[in-house]
Amino acid sequence: MFTNVGWSELLVLGVVALVVLGPERLPEAARWLASAIRKVREFASSAQQQLKDDYGTEFEEFREPLKQLNDLRGLSPRAMVTKHLLDGDDSLFSGDFGAAAPAGSPAAEPRRSTAPRPAESTPVGDEPAPTPSSGPIWDSDAT
């Protein structure tokens, strides 16, 4: 709750407390605040201990999904995709695709293209270039 309160804010609060309460009542107010914080901490720890005693292992089973939910909240979208969809393989984002597969595996060896080589392709002059009035271009191989 107060994780982003810095020393400058605490100094301002101290000066305001000194002005409002005065130097006579400030030590008494500080003791009261310290004892109130101590009581709240004791109450929270005793409630947690009582829950652990009452529920035992069920309490830990209840905490596990909450821990997983907290872990998911801390993930960025990129880290979430990497963890859940890519099984931790970050090569998609880093561009280092060769390091993703271990040496000697089929994925590590280069693939040979099955497309025809440029020398084997059909000559360019055999087919007329499509004109805008000839209708939409339809590629039957693509569908």
C-alpha cells in the first residue's frame, strides 16, 4: 500500500504532524501509532496462524491458485505468450531461431525448398500479363 512513499513524503508528514500536534504531544502520538501498528501486525499474524491450524493442508491448497494468479498478473503480454504458447522458447521474439533446436535434431538441419528453381520455372513470355478489365486474378493453387 505504501510502497511508493519516499523519504521526502515522510519528512513532509513529520513536519505537518509537528505543526498540528505540537512538540509536546508528538512523542505520545508516535508511541500510539507504533503500538497500533504492532497490534494490527499481531492480529494479522494470529489470524493467519489460526487459519493454518484450522485448515492445515487445505490452506496451502487454497494459496497455490492465488500464487499462480499473482504470477500471471506480473507477466507482460510477451512473457505470457512465451511461457504458455511457446513453452518458454523465446526465439520468436529474439530472432535467434538456430538456438531453439538442439544440434542433430531434424529442426536444426536446414530445409530444402520444394519450389522450382528459377531455371526450371516457366518462361515469362508464355502468359499474357493480366489487365484490369480481365477480371479478378484467381490462383487455384492458393486455395
